[in-house]
Amino acid sequence: MTKKSGLFDVDFTFRSTELTKVNKGVQLTTARYKPFTEALRTVINQMEASGYRPRTIKDYETVLMNFAKSADVKYLEDITVDTIYWWLNSMEVVNQTKLTRLKVLKSFLGKCFNNGWLSLNYWQSVNVKVDKKVKKGAKPNDIAILVSLIDKNTFIGLRDVAAILTMYKTGVRINTLGQLREQNIDWENKTLVLEGSILKNHQLLKLPIDELLMSIYKVLIQYNDKIRNHYGEKNSNLFISTKGTTLNTKSTNNAISKQLTKYSKRFGLENINAHAIRRAYAKNLYEKGASIDLLVRH
């Protein structure tokens, strides 16, 4: 019935031409008997106050509670280099996963150090060797082909093209994309104004947008209103589902990501995903003379 009503039909056309060294086994002697769970609770409270995302905090807590349970750690002084290596060796996972979990533990211990509960940053000597593959960015020509092939006369098509071009032209992360609101657009100054609460580095960021993106946004917002009114939704998200709801169900499970996977298979385009598109943006910026420091911070 919705299809026949033309709710998702779009009338829009455009051209896509565009460390401290410590021996293994040394135990901590300061802040003796600081309970691990008490330290973790305090650190999590600090992370919440600093604006970390709930999903990040949940993953953080899961890894650390697993560490404490597996290594039988009850107090911070129980943790040694040997303890950490034992925990890593006990995992039946690939080294990349071990490295990810180790980074979480190191981050926690670093916060404990900053809080004055630990006197030595001995964990810096612990590492996991991983053969890292060089991740390639999407090719500009492939992005142009993708944009030209997507049916922009449908709401989903127009929304997806808007999302793809937003990532390619501004470098925003896929999770940030799902949190963008219509009020983040500064029409007069042609910028996206992103508050720290939706960014990974929690800092205010202003990103220039071109006339093409602005024209797409204007049409997209019209259809967003039409769909939200139809389903009685009240949000102001720039990118919404066909039922007017937010796209983000999980930080790594955005509807746009799923669409990109479908497009990649349907059109036979390799390396078409949110991260590859963001890397293509970074490469373009670097080739225009941007510093590595700027790219890392952005």
C-alpha cells in the first residue's frame, strides 16, 4: 500500500561528476589492595562523564571483567606482566583480537596510573605481534560509478547517495553519520557543525560541504518530513529509515553499511564500504597537502 502511495518516490536529478622498563613479574606496591572492581567502576564513571559512547563503555567493561575473571584478579596489585601474558595466551582467538583486547587493558591501566593507583606503567612492554594488511581506500572512480548506478528516484537511493557523498566529501565516520541531525547543517556558511558528543574525539568540528551536497540535503529533508509524518516519528535525524526511525541500532550495525555491501555485490565494485570511503577522503586530503596530524585528529 505504501509503495502505491508513492511515499518513497523521489523527484531529483544531478550529475555525479564530482615507557618505563620493568622486569617481568614485578608487582605493584603502591595503593595496596585497591579492588579491581572498585577501580573499574571509578574509571567507567570518569568515561561516562567525559562523554564516551555507551557501546564503547560496555565493550570496555566486558573485556576487563573477562580479564579479571580469567586471570583471577581481585586487586590491582595482582596484575603483572606475567598475568597479562597468561591471559593473552589463554585466548583461543586470532592475534588481531588479542591485540584489540590488550589495548583495552592498557587503556584501563593507564587510567589507573593517571589516577595515582599505580606507580609504574610496566604494561607498556607487553605486546602482540600482528601481520597488518594495508587497508586500501575506495577508488574515486568506483565511488562515481556507484553514485551514478544507484536509483536516486527512490527515497532509499537518494538517502544512500547523500550518505556516500557525505562520507566521501567530509570524512565523517559511519556512526557519526547515523547521528547527524538536520540542525547540524549550517546553510549560510555551507558547513556541517558537529558537536563533540557525536564524534570519537569529543571535540567540536566544522566541515565544509559543497553545493551538490546542500542541494541533496534540501530534497532529502523534504522526504524525511513526509515519511516521519506518515509514521508519526518526531526525530530530526538527517538519515532515517523507511519508517522514519534512526538508522543506528548498534555503532557497527548501521543500515547504510548494509546497503553498501549490497551495492558492492550488485554492481561488482570492490572495496566499497564505509571505512574504504573514509580512507578515500583522507587520501584526497593528503594529496592536497593536509598534514598527517590533521588527518589523524579528524
